[in-house]
Amino acid sequence: MINHKIIDYIFTSASIQRWNDYPRMVELVELDKQAHKFVIAYFIAKLEDDINYTHLIEAGIFEFLRRVVVTDIRPDVFRNALQKKSKEINAWVIEKLHDSIKDIDGGNFLKKFQEYLENPEMYKKERFINKAASYLATKWEFSIVYQTSAFLNDVEDVKKSVEEELEDYYELIGVRKIALNKKLSKIVDLSGRLRFQKRWSQTPRIPETSVLGHMLIVALFGYFYSLDVNACDKRLQNNFYTALFHDLPEALTRDIISPVKYCVDDLSEIISEYEIIKIEDDIMPNVPEKIKEEFSYLLGLYDGVKDEFLDKINEDGIKIVTGGLASYNVDKYNAIDGQALKQCDKLSAFIEASLSISHGIKSKELVNGKKEIIKTLKTVQDVDFKEIATKIDLAFGTTGQTQVRMDFE
């Protein structure tokens, strides 16, 4: 499904500083910006017609991976360089990423990635939406940077440039609604605030990841899992977006770690009930009417409860499925691999701990967290998440295989 090399690239983006030539009141990193972009792109696309959401997802992933490779080049310089040396730059990107992605989906992922970089007409409308979403995420970041940079003599020029770039995308209904501070802009703000909530907040960790960044990582894992099990388009799309939004309510309730949730009988149920109230009061009223039912399904709401990590289909009503979704791998069933996404969520948490330990930050919380998480990883539709975690951990280990195995005991 994935290997430690692509994991390295994905998590490297959590250490890539944005706006690092400007004073910032908070840390802004590439992973969070990319996650925000995917969220915004979803809502923009839902207000347009004839969008292929698999293409939208893949275009976003391809741009994300390219950006991680060329991170040292400032965006304006990069755009200028692409106009003159696009073939050479794209070839270099493929060369850098080749070993990390060559085996994904039997080589098809690499083939599509290369074609995307070489052919600007590929996924044209979806590419345009992703660019618009990227600029909106950048504009949202700059509103933070601007607060501490007003004394710099070029900041007004940057502000003007950011605003002018957005004008190129005003043909998109969603862009206009967000720019005019309509209801949709509240969803953009709400999701953006998740970058300020840090995962594993009670222990030092390198690299730090936010709740927003974590949501994208789980979505990427969900996408790669979907490729591995040959999921149909609708199932792949549902898996990606269910994972992308799975922690969105935490913008209203904060990230509550599992030991706290389950330390008192029925506390997790009380928290879940409160989440539903906050979703209904503060999120759903700002979601476009035409997609409320779909968005509610992606959030895991049904029959007055919330659980995004159950296998389900949505054909003439939501049905929970037991025994796997292999028999429902057709678009009409609108399936979601909830159990697999739960494993993707756990795998992300495991890697967060493992990476930090490999960087020398080895607190008891991280070591114990790894021990507990590995116990809960299992096989879903022939994808062995425990084996994936073990291989990744061995690749990241700095003290050798013996020490890593001791951590699992």
C-alpha cells in the first residue's frame, strides 16, 4: 500500500516552514496548507458541474508531492521557472520520487503522475479548482502573517498580489462565495483553525503535526488503501473525503486524546453526543444545501449517532455492512470502508510516534502509545496494517531491530 520512503516525503511537509521570510505569530507549515487546500477544493467543486472527484483528488496529491520536492523554491520563483524549464523541473521531480511511488497501484500511480506533470490539459478543470483552493488557503495564511508584518515595506505589495491572483478564479461560484465572506467562508475558517491544534499535545514530538495535517495524512492513506483493494471510483472518493473530514468537529470540541475519552464510563458517549450537537448547530448550517445529505454521510452521522469508522453503504438509505465491502464495490452502493479508515487513522498515529522516536524524542507517552496502537492494528480486505506499521518502524528505527521489537512487547 505504502512504504517508508513515501511516508518520509509526506511527513517532511510537516517540517516545511511557510512564509519563513516574514515574522509569524504561529507556525505555518506546508502539510497544513495542503490539507486546507483539499478541504476548500471539495466545497468549490461541489458548487460546479461535471467534476470528476477522483481526478480532483489525484491532481491535489500530485501537486502536493511536487511541492514537497521543490520546497526550497519560493512559489513566485517556481511559477516563473516552470514557464521556462517545466520539462526539466518535472523530470527532476519524477526522478526524486520514483523509488517512493514506483510500486503503488502496480506502477499506475507513477505513470499517471508523470503524465499529469507533462500534460497541462490532463484533469484541466480539476487542476483549475485545486489552484483556486491553493490560493484561498494561501490568502487565509497571509491574513495571519499580515498581522505581524505590517511594518515591512513590501507587505502591501504582497497583499495586493495575493488578492489579484484570486481574481483569476472568480468564475468559480465557491471562490466568489468565500471571497465575499458568505457562509462557506465559515467552513474555511473552521477547518483552518485545526492547524493550531497539535496532536500528542502532552508530549514533545518531532515533527509536530496538527489535527488538520493529520486529517490529510489519513485521507492519503485511505486513497492508497483504495487503490490497493481496487475500489470503484465512488468508494475511493468517499474513503478519501471521509478521512479528510473525520476530525473536523474537533475544531469545535478540541482534540481529546483516547485515554481521557475512556477514563470515565460513558464519557466517550457524552463527548460524541456533544459533537453531534455542535455539528448540527455550527457546521451544517454553513454547508451548501445541495450537499448537506452527502456531507452528513461523510461525517458519519446516521440515526442520531456519529461513527465514521463503520463499513457502510448508502443506497436507498444508510446501511451498516458486516463482512467487508467486496460485494459492494460498485458506484451505486456509495460505499465507505470505515474499518479500513480506522486502521489508517491508527497507522498515522503510530507513524507519528515512530518518527519522533527515530528523531531522538523518545518520551514514555510515545513509546507506550506505539505499544498500544500496534496491538489494535489488523488486516482489512487482505491489507495487513500491522505488517505495514512494523516495516515502516524498522525502516525508521535508529537503535536497530532488537530495540524496535522490545518497544512492541
